[in-house]
Amino acid sequence: MTRKLSRLQPQNQYWYEDLPARDTLPDLVNGGETPHIGGELRCVDETILEISRTSSAQRGLALILGIGILVGLALISPFLVEMYTVDIGDFLLPALIMALMLIAVVCGACFLIRRATRTPRDLPIRFNRTTGSVQVLDYVINMNPFGRWRIELRSFNWNQVEAELVKIAGYNGKTYSIRYGLVLAGLDVHNGMVRDRIALVSGAGYPNCLRQLWAFIRIYMHEGVSSQISTPQSDGVSLGRCILADYPFLDFTEDGKRRRAAMGGIDWIVCFFVMVPLFWIFVPVSVFEYIALVLAPVAKWPDERGGLQA
């Protein structure tokens, strides 16, 4: 059987599905795509649509791993101290190698903790109908946990933007997890090749809500807000929102109502047969997600405080 390929080249290694072209509108009459913003809307008017990317950071698991590594090292530290205080003359090389490995593990744990707690709380994306531009705040990091990390403003021309779904699946020995993402690809104006990609949403449990979000964006860029009624998401960090993000059927707030409206049949099946049985994994991760968000700084657009800040 021939493997499906993306129309976008070079192809994303996690490619799952090409979404409709930016200049095509959903067929709302004949049961086509249903536009829906979900709970990601920050603000909207006739000029600007701003969408949150808070849900794309996935901080909880990184914070758990980072803290867990440091706690584990602290528990075995008496053994390590005793081992290095005895005569290791005959085992000098293995002892040096182990010391370097321990330093690398500590640096890795610090990297995970810093990424979880210092990545700005939200790195939103703006669609501007007047200028035909797409702007996004991005956090540029490196592998040095003690180096300089910074916020950058990235820009795309709407006329050179396409969208695709990505799928990441993995098995950790106990559970099999599937996550979806919505990625925007900026094309080169000369040859149509992808020159840059930005994740609009990552870590979503259901692909249907991502298709609806892309439909919402396309309608907005063509028609503005006149044909759509949406309520911006509430500001601030909420423990309940973090926990219920994977369990919208238990969320009776406006955010939960929006998420349920965006879910399709397959999404409900995944929710009940994957998310519910694995609550003992997802709930602790969500709690640490909340802790990381509380500690994270707030990024500002250049026009809000005269420059990129966090």
C-alpha cells in the first residue's frame, strides 16, 4: 500500500494530515467543517485574532521528571559521598566517568525544571487581517540550562501559510499514548517549499478540535468576526482548568462547554477509553502543570511595553 505523503515539502516527520488550503472556506451548508475556536481565544476584533498557546507547552511531565531526578539523587547522596571518600585509586577512571554522568544528570534535571517554569505562561499568535500577517511569540532555548534563553517575534505572510496535523504516538512500557498537534507552515514565496514551521497547538488528545480551529481561522481571515460569535478565554491560572483539560465532560464552566462542543465521536471514545482509565497519570501531570504555570513569567508583545519581555 502506498504511503500517503504531505503536499508540503520538506515533509514533517510527524505528519498526519494536510488541512484545507488557507484560501478555501468550510462548506457550512453541506455538513462540511464546523469552525470552532475551543478555549484558545484571547481576543478578537475586525483587525486582530489572538489565540493562546498555553496548552501547547506541556510543562507538567517535564517538571515531574526534573524534580524526581533531583529527589532521587538526594536520596542516594549518602551512598555517593561514602563512595567518593574512600580510596578510589584503583578505580579512578570509572569514578571520573560516573562523576561526569552525575553532573550531566543534574544538568538535565535543571534543564527540565527551567523549561517548565521559565517558559512564559503563554506565547500567543496573532492573525492580522489588515496587514495580512501572522505574528507569534516564540521562546528560544538551548541545551545549556544555565545559559541565556530569550523571546523572539516570528512573522509569516498569511498568503504563504498552510496548515497540517501532526501525530505523536509512543509506548512507555505500560501505556500507549497518542497526541495531535496543529502546525502552521510558512512557505517560501519563490519555490513554495516550507521555510519555517510553528506549532499552534500541540499535545491535543483529539484531532477534530484542531480541524475546527483551522476552519475558524480561515473564516476569520476572509470574513472577520461578523459570522462568528466567540467568548475570549478567562485570564489567570486555574488548578481546576488544568486538571479538567483532559476531562471536558466534568468541566461545567464556559471553557468546558466550548471544549465539548468541539469534540467529535472519536474524541469522546478517546476520552472515555484512554483518559479515564489513565487518570492516575494525567491528574498528577495536570497538578504539576498548574505549579509550573504559577511560576512561569508573563510575556508581553512589543507594542504593549516597548519590547519583548518576560
